[in-house]
Amino acid sequence: MGGHGIVAVCPGCGHHEFHYQSCGNRNCPRCGHHKVTEWLKKRQQEMLPVNYFMATFTLPHEYNNLFRKSPAQMANVLFGAVSESLKEFGLSKLHGTIGFMMVYQSWCRNGDFHPHVHCLIPGGALSKNEEYWLWPAKRDFLFPEKPLSRLFRGKFNALIKDLPEARAIPKSAWFKEYVVDVECVGDSMSSFKYLAAYTQRGFIGNDRIENYDGQNVTFRYTDSRTETIKRRTVTALEFMELYLQHVMPKGFQRIRYKGFWGIAARKKLVSARKILDSVCPFAARRTMEQFDCSVEYRCPRCKTIMTLQHSRAPPQ
């Protein structure tokens, strides 16, 4: 991508390192930090002074082969089922239009194939006449999980029942309890930061690859159940297969915005922001505006924030 890049210099110990220009590919394990930062800045401007909720929709593992054979088609079906379920619940439980962002993810933390969708939902809904903000009965509770999961199961099964490939799915899978988790994540930008890497980057970054001895690759991950650091070692060929199974077809949109957060409904988002700005205390708005989305490089030796300057790449 040319010889230009960034030189990061530590003002404390003098350590310096060169960061090459990004290749721009969203599957690159090294690039994407700048895009993540830009995406966070846009989301910061859209934040509402309410609690946010993270909803995760997961399918039984019997559907994995279907997603491997037709990744884009099945991901679009999954998006459709999730979107329709949330819209319906928004109307029935909050009596208004909710907004939400959906992010498709096909991996577990250890790299195994596990298609699911993360949704970020502001806590509340916009009234039909767009004059009021409709709060949930409890500020830290949005939707009951079991009824939502069963609605989601019905929507998803209805969308795939006529697909020829669906005949290979065991009948028992159609009646399983699909897992839907809805959790209050507060009113900060932390939930946006959690999703940011999934919107612009692939399954793993170079910073998690610890060793390659010419035959085997070792990388670390955080176990989702115990929150402890674990390591996985696979052959180079297995690592390539592990990584490439998560590469989506060119042009596929991994992130979707719906409800009043949708691209065609931005006027409703503006209306929601004006309503909430008039009823929420100034302190809450100020807390959000002060969140820092800037990129920082920290010295690997003394952890000091490094200064940045543009430069040409050193000779090879």
C-alpha cells in the first residue's frame, strides 16, 4: 500500500515503532483501528441519554452447515428474523417504534464457527406521533427473554422452511429453545466499543497471535464462561481454515440499522434526541460528550502514550 505510515515515538524511554498504512480490508488481522475509531465517533454523535441493552440471538448448532454453505443468504435470513422479532416486541411491549443496531458474528472467542447476532437497543421507544419518549416499566429491564426467543424461533423457521437446504436440518432442531439473551449495559460508550471490532475487523487481530514456529500457531482468547485467558494451538493449515471460514462474501453488510435508527428514518432519531434532551439532566448529556474515541498507541516497554508523526517507511 505504499511507503507511507505513522511513526510512534515514546517520550519516556525513546522506544519507536513504525505502523504501516492500512490495506483497508476488513478481514486483515492488522488493520482496521482507524475505521473502528471513525465508527465510534459517528455513534457518539447519535447516542441517546438512556440505558442501552445488548440482545444476543443464537441458533442451535444444527444450523451451522447451512450457514457454511450459504453464508450471506443465511445471515440475511437471520437478520430478518431478528429485526421482525424486535420490531414486533417494541410495538407490543412499549407501544412505539424502537431503534436498534444489529451486528452479525460467525465465531466464538476460540475461533469455532458459531453464527449469531448482537443487537444494541436504546431503552425505550418513540411514540407513533413522534412527540413522546416511551420508557420501559423498569429502566434496567427491556424485554422478557423466553417469549422473545420463541417469537424469534417462529420467525426464523418460517423464513427457512421452504429452502431446499433446510430439509437436511433434523426435526428436533426446529423445536429447540433458541437462546436469546437481553442484558442492560448502561448508558456509556462501552457497549459500542464492544461491537466496534466486529463491525470493521475479522475474527482475530495480530495482537492475539502469540507464536508461530513454522508449523503451529498459538493464539490467546478469553473464555466467555470463566473470563480467564486461555490459549489454543493449531497447525498453520488449521489456522487458515479457522480464519477463512469467517470471511464473508464481498459486499456483505455485517452491520444493519433498523427502526428509528435506520438510514431511512434518521429524522425519527433526531426527534428522539430532541425529546430526550429536553427531559434528561445536563450532567447525563455532558458525560456522554466527554467520552474519548481517539486512537492511542502505548509503549510496550513503559506503557506511556506515544506521540505520532507521519513518515515514509524505513528501507527493507
